[in-house]
Amino acid sequence: MAESHHTTLVEHHKKIISSAASLADANERDAALISAFRGVTSELEAAEADHARATARLHGAKDLFDLATFALTGYKRSSNVDKNDQLDSHTSPKVEGRKRKTGDNSNIDIPPGFSIDGTPLTLPPPASGGDMTHDQIVEHRDAFYQKLCGVPYSGLGSYTIPVTALNLRSRAQLDESIFIAEHWETGTAEFSVMDFRRQHKTFYTKMKCSKENHGRRTGHHVRTITDGRKVLCRAGKNDESLMYISMEDLYDALFDVRKTSGCKGWTALKELADVKYANIPQEQARFFVETYPVSMSNNLKRTSILA
């Protein structure tokens, strides 16, 4: 609406100037042009006043945006924030009032590649052995991903994770999150801290678990595991460091938990997976067990006996 009004005024003054300039009599032309000039000067002054008000509104809106960003990510302003709106370097990303059973682990010296209890932090090994042959593992892996994603394991490269499946993260998405987490406190060469956070303001929201009662701000951090690679982690309920597992490594992670523990049901599988991993909900554990060929074979045997 304001833009349309501005366009109308511009066209109006153009017509006045054009009409004044076309007058044949020099005195009349000069008088008309001076009158047009006065009108344009008044329009310029009004536009400058509007610009000043718009600038003040813009700065106010940016301040409100920053406050909302701080609130969303669990940060609060330091009392001595400078004119560049840089965050206090000692501000904690934890939500005010959030309680943990064992307190803040930020001052605990965790060895590189280990969890808070001294357990080595490693990616799951490729699935092998256990009570399945190689061919059964290949078949089970495809059946698991087919039920979870609608595509076999070989089709994951072209699979687009739905935005509603917040627990599923591809390796590329986790790499992006690692980059964001590493630069959340420092910014980059191209972006200041505040500009970087504005650019990635949905980071915590994107990493929120959709089916687990963990909340949005769960102490995301980057760890270097035993083979030198970096992984994204979050703090667990007892401040343990839980690693996010990629969609491509999900089957191997569940297979390793089942193989090393010997558990059969999906409830136990889910509970044991929660000890190490940050983003394995009940559905994934249940699909793994439901498509397990040995479990399916046992179910068939029971059915035949009952028949």
C-alpha cells in the first residue's frame, strides 16, 4: 500500500516537472519549475523523515529478533554486551532453570574419544556375525530401511528425509550440524557471531527429537572419537555424552547393540541404544526387531505349532 502511494507521488511530480519544462514562455517556465522544485523538496524531506522512522523501526525489530534468538537457544544477554551485540563468552547454552541429576559437566575433563564414564566413543562397526549369515544381514538391512524409509539400503543416497522425521539425519546433515556447533561461539571469517546465529537460528529446533522427551536445548557439542573423526553429541539426562548416529549408520548401530547385548525385544534394544546414541527412537528399534529374519522365523514356527 505504501509502495503504491509512493509510485503515485513520483508520477505526479514527474508530470508537473514535464509540464513546467514544456512551457514556451521562459518566465512562466521558470516560475513553474521553481514551484515544482519546491514540491519535490517537500517530498524529499517527507521521504527522509519516513526513512528515519523506518530505520529506527528496523533497529528495534533487529533487537527484538536478537532477544527472541537468545530465548530460543537458551542464551541470555550479558550486562556488558558491546555495540556489536557480541555474546558474553561465558554464557552457557543451557536453559535457565534446567535441572540435571549430576549437574553441569562443562568443567569435567573428558578424554578425547571417550564418554563421560570413560567408555570409548566409536562409530558402530559394519554389521557382521551374530546369529545371521552375510546374506541374511544384507537382506535384513534392506528390509529394515524399506520399512523405515520406503527404500532399500542402496537407495539411501537419493532418499530425501522428510522434515517431520527429525530423528533421521543423513551424514551430510550431521556434518552441517557439526560445522554450526563448532562455530556457534566464534562465528566465521564471513559472518560475525550474531550474523552466524541468525543464519542458523533453527539449529536447535532442527535437532530436537520429535518422539523422545528430551526437549530442544540439550547441550549439543562436538567430540573427536577414537579414529580422529568428529561427531555431533548432546548431553543425556545424567550429562553423559550421547552421539548422534546418521541414517546410513543406523542399521549397524542397532545390529551392534543387539549382537553385543544379546537382547531380543525392541524395548530392551531401545534402552541399550539410549546409553550411547542420541537419536534412536522406539520406532526404529521396533522396525529393526520386526524385520529381523531370525525373529520372523521363530514367529513362523510358533504359528505352525499352534496350527
